[in-house]
Amino acid sequence: MFCSLYCEGVLEQMEPPLSPRESGRFVAERSVDVKVEDEGVERVAEMLYRLRNSEELSADGWRKANPLAPDPSSDQALNWVFVVDTMNFSFWPDSDSQQCEVTYRGRTYTGYMTLCAAVSRAMDEGVPITDPHFFSHVTLEQLRHVLRSDNATPMPMIHERHQVLTEAGRVLMEHGGSFRTFISQAGNDAQRMVELITEHIPSYRDQAVYQGRALSFLKRAQILVADLWGVMAARGEGDISNMDSLTMFADYRVPQALVYLGALKYSEQLMETLKRGELLPSGDRREVEIRGCTIWAVERIKQRLCRLVEERDKQKCNINSVIIDFYLWPYAKQHHQQMAHIPIHHTRCIYY
């Protein structure tokens, strides 16, 4: 179910996995079917440079990416983030004509936003879905009702979402009964937060093996810390340190945007495979190359962007990979029609 070699015991027998940033570099230097393109990196960096002083390139970008989250001034926002990020995986439909849809406050959502809408809808209906006392023991049928679709197409992987949510809830109950109490054990250090999450919650251990080397991508663990940072920043309390230790969050939407923008290039063979809609198993070489090269492309973009800021503005650059991801993910959603000719890769797993 966890779609990972980790659960099969393979990774335990290897060296500790590389960090997401090191994993990205390792893959990009060896990748066969995905390449990081220098000209595209330069072009995206220039595009972001023009936005350097806007809210779009700041922690405030979190709010734009999470419009359905509760008011950040309440602890409900922290609990909402934990529940949503724990179940934040695999929303692409088997068929474009059969998509899960959730209508909330007069608007109908698809994709990742169905989860956000469903959780917020449940809260409005009085279901304590963000309370660990409840979701650590929520039944499958209760969760199925919370995540119910407007149509006959259910949200994918409901059994897996139930398993990871109850598992994570039990961990919170063993550590003070709230996400705030649990994460406070890491102090204010982003890297330590990621380590704490992956140490205690197995479903967040997003790892793979590539050319004999254990890697980590940690998409959901990193985005959970980044979302916490976004909530705290919206409160005026964004004092989490070491955010530069995090990378972008390797999913299936940002790679599409980077191919569209020319920062990534797929081989003809890979492009044809994806256009056919072929499923890539979690850990497949091509899937690992897409995710690893996406991480490294964003690292290269960040490096070039910061060089532009320092050289042209004579200022220190405060834009990190998280902020770039906060920009690129909504960008991909907003430009989905323009980039419809670029296929996303399809991998059913709990990691993204």
C-alpha cells in the first residue's frame, strides 16, 4: 500500500538516504530521460526576478495556494493543514470524464482542492475531522462520508487515506494530542521538523532507490513544514528557521510547468510513454528521474535568481525553494489549458 521499497525492508539495508536536495543532484547528474535545461533555468529565474518584490514570491503565497484553509489566526488552521497534508496524494483521475468533484460554498472543485473543500465542508457540518481524538479513530465509512464526491466518481485511494490518517492521528495522541504539541518538539528548525515527522509517521517516508543509492524526496513532510510556516507567517509569526534546508515538493504538477517553461526536457520516448497514459510505478527509474530533476531544476532556478538579486539589487536574496514552489504550483493550475499538450506522469501512491 505504501508504494515504497521502504516497507519491503530494502532501504533499511542500505546507507541512509540522501537528503531531497542531494537526491535531486544525484539523479540530475545521471538521468537518462529527463534533463535540466540551462536556458530554461535562466528564463524562469528572469521571470521570477521580475516578481521578486511581489506577494507571489513570499510566504504569503501559501494563502493563495490554500484559499479554503481556516483563518490562520486560529489553531484550527494548524490542525487543518495536518489533516490535509496527511492525505495530500494522488488526485489525478483515471479518466478526464470521470473526475471526483466536491462543491463547497457554491463552487465546485477538482483535484487536490476536492480534499481541501471536503475537509472544510466537514468542519462546517460539525464533524470534528481536524481533532486528533476523532480522526485517530475515524471509521472508513465516516471518512468516506467526509470525502464524498458530488458524483459517482469517489476520491481515489480512500482505504489508503483512511489508514494514513488514523495512523498519523495515533502518533499525535501519543505526543500531546495536537499537531502543535507534536511539532514543538523540533523547536523552530525546519529541518528538524521534517526529521521528526518522518521519524514518527511512516507514511511520510517518501524514499526510493536509484542506481543503487537510497534517496529521499519527502514531498509531504516538507510541504507540511512549509504550510506550517505559511500559517505562522500569515499570523505575523513566521519565525521558523532553516527554511533554506527544504526543497520544492516533488509532485506531478510542477514538473509539467517546468517542461512548459523550458527548465526541464523529457526524452521523446518518455514523452510518448506519458502521452499514452502509461502508469509509472512508484520507484520506477523514469518516475524517480522526473521527481529528482524537478527538485534540481528548482534548486538551479533559485541559485540563478538569488545571483540576479545580489548582482542587480545589491541585496541579500530571501527567496527559497519553498517560495518558488508556492508560485509554480498555482501557476501550473492557472495555465493548465496552455500546457495541456504536456502530459503529467501518473503514479498511484501515498507520497504525492
